[in-house]
Amino acid sequence: MSGNADIAVIGLGVMGANLARNFRSRGLTVAVHNRRTEVTEHLLAEHGAEGFVACTTPEELVAALKTPRVVVLMVTAGQAVDAVIASIGEHLEPGDILVDGGNSHYADTERRSVAAAAHDLLYVGMGVSGGEEGALLGPSMMPGGDTRAWPVIRPLMEKAAAVGQGTCVAWCGRGGAGHYTKMVHNGIEYGDMQLLGEVFTLMRDGLGMDAPAQAEVFEGWNRGRLSSFLVEITAGIVASRDPQGAGPLVDAILDEAGQKGTGRWTSVQAVEAGVPLPTITAAVDARAISSRRAQRTAARAVLPRGVARIPELAVEDLEQALYAAKLASYAQGFDLLRTASEERGYGIDLGEVARIWTAGCIIRAAFLGRVREAFQRDPELPSLVLDPSFAEELATALPAWRRVVAAAVIAGIPVPALSASLAWIDQVRGERGAAQLIQAQRDWFGAHTYRRLDAPDAPIHTDWASLERLHR
């Protein structure tokens, strides 16, 4: 026997509660459950009981739902997800749908999909981005998994993901495609944040700009091609005064960045897939270095760094460098998505991914509309940097980008993501690099062979030790 609730949400932390409120605000009847009943009671007390069906047990939750039942899990990734699936799974019927809306690792999602299919349940791993405000007002949703689930959940998710710019949800593909896409989204987010942090540091330490001047620059950029959520909030952050003292609040914050692991997952997957991802990896490394405060303090004692001013550096050059490095980072992220989709059979539509990232999510930006257009023009586009429109902008930005990185290096101001992005571009566009020497080294010590320019299809091994040496 079924009830009248359209959808259920299990896990009523900030994200889960706001998503439940979102569903309710779109006219849906929402069954809700939390392991701790006082959390459910708090939601109803704060936001009213109308439209919510409070359930104290998994069995009661299942009974409250229309069939086929749609249950959204908003619990902490890892063992908690498995525990909730085990507790509710025994009450579900064939054809019911489980949607994991947390930040689960894509491999866990694929494992759970197989286990659910064995019981004729449809499993969906759905990345959700936008923070607590996005969850309430319209997040970007990245579902993937059992394709039979999409026609059922689509109208529900489209209601929740409706924002002024459109509906920021699309089917990402089979298996773990949804959570893989969210993982890459978070990796790009790491890159964007690090690039903005480096430009902020160059303004402060290199140009000696005060907070109001920095805020004015970021606000101006947000009115141009760098218009995005992260640039917008960066302007707001540097403009904010410390409520407990004088000066900007950002200067009172400990220089130690946290991370929940999704950026690191992206770097690990890129290494395993053989996809270069230097911008995001540099961002992950920078967060790791920032957390080693004791080591950094000890290093300053023996390796003093005198930050030099860079008065000749133009703010316009910073804008060019930031935009070009951002483009490089997105090109790397979409390359990883394409590679994973092809190797894992996900069937990810890169243009649709760009579309659902244009609003609702943390990396939402006007720039993504052009990314979508690039993939619409050429669905087989190997890299965004090869799109004629973006290639022209990169060519224009390169001189300024080089000036920024060179000036930062000379001044001793670390710009790992800006410089890694530039090095990636130079490697991508380079005719010959270090690989020829590396191949010779591998062949010398391991007989791994190499291929000649005049015979690229024939592997060759050389007895290097016996070769006649060139006269010096």
C-alpha cells in the first residue's frame, strides 16, 4: 500500500533540509526522515509542517511514498550511505529508486548500483552543487546511474533545479557518471579558488593594493568575461571589515585551507587515467602545503623570503592571466570527463554538463555558456583550447600571462596554479620537449625501447653503452 508523498529525503543536515524545503516549495509533498528525530522536529518547527510528512522509521517513510518510490539520501559519504541503504532497502519494492545526493566516490556508487540491481532497485548517484543556498533555491544536479530511473525522477529534479537561467539538471550517464561529474566539478572548483587566491596575493603583496582597491578590481571583473559566483564572493570577501578589529576580515583568517577530498580524488583519477591535470593538482598541493603550518614556520626561519613589490605589473595583465589559466583548468577538467566517459562507457554529454554548470553550482559562470557552445559546434572537440574562439583569446593573453608568472617568480610570490597552467599550455603547443631524452633514459636502464622520428611505428632498443661518443 502506498502513500501520497512525491519524494523522500533522508538526512536533514543543512543540505538535506534545504533540499527538502526546495522540493516542498515547488509544490511537492515530501516525506522526511533523520536518524535523530529531534532534527526532523526542528525542521518542522522552523519551517512548518505543511507539505512535509515526518517519518520516524524507514518503514514508515516507505509507506508514505507514491509508487514507484523515490528516496533521496543526503547523508555523509561512506559507511553512512551503506547503512541507510541497508536500513531502507528491505522495505522497498522492485522498481523503487534510491538517489544518493551526497558527495560519494564514483566507485562506491558503481558498487552500490550493482548491489541495488540485484534486488531490482534502481540506483542513481547524483552530484548536487550550490551549497546550502543552492540546495534551497535551485542547485545544479548531476544524476547518473540506472537509465530507467531518469524518466521517473526527471520531473521532480527539474522542479528543484529550476532557476532564472533555466533548469540546471541533466542526465550525466550510466554507472557512476553523476558522481564522477560532480568530482570533476569540485576539482575545477579547487582550481578556480586557487587561481583567485594567487591573484589576490599578487594584488596585496606584489602591487601593495589595499582591500578596497582589490574589491573594486574584482567587482569590475565580475561585470566582464570573468563574471562568476566565485569572483562575486571574492569581491565581497576582500571588502568585508573585521567585526572584531580593524581592517579587512580576510587578513584575520588563518592561512590554512581545508578540504574534504573531492579535489584530491580528481587528481588521483587523472593520474590513473593518464590525463594531465596540472592546474587542479597544483591547487590540491597548495591546500596540503597550507595545512603544514609547523613546517612552513620552520622553513621561514632557514629560508627567509623577502617579498618584492612589482609596481610595473598591470592589473590588466592579471585579468588576462586569470582568464587564460581558468580556461586551461576547464580544458583539463573536460578532458578528464571525456576520457572517463569513453573508457567507462558513461555517455557524458560535455555540452550538457557545461549547461547545467552555468547556474546553481559553485563554479557557475557566464564563461560556461561559451564552453557549451564550443561543444555544440564540435561534440568531438578534443580540448577547449583548440576551439577557434578560445584559441584566439589564449594567444592574446599569453604575453600578459608570461609577464605575471615571471614577475611573481622573481618577487618570490608563489603562483603554483598560474604557472602550472602556463607550463601546460606551453607543453601542449610545443613541437619537441623533454620526452625524447626521457625515452632514451628509459631505454638505457630498462630496455623499454623508443621510436625514431623517421620510423615512428617501429620500437627500437639500443645498446647505449657501446655507442661511440661524440667528441666534446
